[in-house]
Amino acid sequence: MTIHIGAEPEQIAQTVLLPGDPYRAKWAAETFLSDVECINQVRGMLGFTGTWNGHRVTIQGSGMGMPSLSIYVNELITSYDAQTLIRIGSCGGMQDKVKVRDVVIAQAASSISTPSRGIFRELNFAPCADYGLLRAAADAATSRGTPTHVGNIYSADVFYDERPDLNEQMVRHGILGVEMEAAELYNLAARHGRKALAVLTVSDHLLTHESLPSEDREKTFGDMVEIALEAAFADQ
């Protein structure tokens, strides 16, 4: 057990999906996994382990923002030896071609700052996804016919952003969407030699101000979860 994860070592799979919302972790586990066991309830950040097509999978909530995700990913890697970590979550679209309900697969993640900033100091490290996972996720999305975009995203420090000038530059430079966790996930995976990816559903749009109705979210988010699962085990 760790400070924030109350599971025994054998209860955590080597493949971990990371939704921010602990109740989305519960929904995904109950919807897509078999033989599900709740393995973490510390601070209400639910985690579950089960099987998908015979493969063991853990789905662990990571909270909102990079500092929260950093806690769980550090513990999953250093104490539970997680090898493949895939963020599944929502993002805000930032390009006209990116529509609400589309899936964004994050090739790289730009940011103003991350919890790893103190390590890199003056270096602007460019955190990116594992290419094998990226390619497998893109292939899975194509085979499913899911509208998907692959490219750079922006991991923000704040949810209530008051920098329209910065958003304009993100749009100008082709950023597909904005969320709050992926950049630090990619930093930690690089540091520890693990595989990481972020597969995101566009739930709202910064340009059109369209938002996905709550009653449609589960069905749409299901595509994202299945793409992540197919990518995780594409070579097995």
C-alpha cells in the first residue's frame, strides 16, 4: 500500500487507465471489464482491477490537474510497477476541424508549467506519447470509424482560464485541444521508462462554445475507453 493507493501490490495490473473522475473509473470498470474488484477507496479516489479480453487492467481515478495525477502516477510506477499508463478523459476543442464528440489522441503535450518544472529548470522539455501506443490507438480509432485527430494538445494549469491571448496562440499553432493532465503523465513516463498515452473525448469547444449534453457523454466516452484498451494490448 502507498499513502494514496490502498491496494496490495498484486492488485494493480501493469496496464492502468487513468480517468480524472473516480466515478468515471467506476463506470468504465463496470462497463468494460470482467471480474471487477474495487482496489482503492483512499480519499474517495476509486480504483478497480478486472480483465478485458483476458488481460488484467486497472482503472484508477487520478483527480483534476497535473499535481493530482503526478501523485497517483508516481505511486503506480514506483510502488506497483505499472508499465503502461493511458489517460482517458475529456478535453476542450481548439480547432474548427475538431468537433464535439470527436476523439483526440495526444502526440505531444504543451504546457506553461508542470510538477516536473523544478527538475528541468531552464530546459523546455517536450513530453510526448509512446509511439507504439499512439499508432495502435490511431489504428483502433480508424477501424472503429471514430472521428479522430492526432497531434499536439495543451495541458493547462487552470480550468477557469483568463488568458484569451494565450488561447489565440494555441489555436494559431495548431493545438487540437486543452486538458489538464497529459503533459505530466508524459514527463513521468519518460523519466521512468514507461509507456504513456492520452486518449481524449472532446466534450466542449472553446471556439464554438458547444458542449456535449450530459446524457450523451457515457456513450461517446465509451469509444475512447475501447480505443485505449485496444491500443494497450495491440501487440499481445
